[in-house]
Amino acid sequence: MRKGSKSSVVTVLVRDSNQSSITPDSEKVSYIIDGGHLLHQVVWRRPATFKQVCEQYSNYIVTHYGSAKIVFDKRRGTL
């Protein structure tokens, strides 16, 4: 599999989203969300157990997106 980059993905998404033939159907919409960015969007309650953090994260996704695919793209050694 080829290595990709975020910029190449964005280029394709922007190109495809500008097509006038695309008509969104709310039942067929799929969200792909950068999990690292999402970590900064959730207002975290403290103190919290790991289970509570997972529940907060899940609740945020369901509330704001309904159903979504979350992608964490950090690789070992990049933190």
C-alpha cells in the first residue's frame, strides 16, 4: 500500500465536494473525523476514569455526528 498524506486526501475531498452533481442524502452521509483534533474539542470532566473518558468521547461523537469513523494517525515516536 502506498503511503499517503493528509494534503493528498484533502485535495481529493475538495475536488469531489465541488462537483455540482453531488446531492447530500442525510441517510448516506459518512463522517471521517481526525481523532486527535476531536480530543481537543471535547470538554473533559475531571477527575475521570478511563471508562468515563470513553463514554464522554462516544457521547460527543453521537451527539454531533450521529455515526462516524474516527481516525487516529499518530505513529510511534511522533508524540
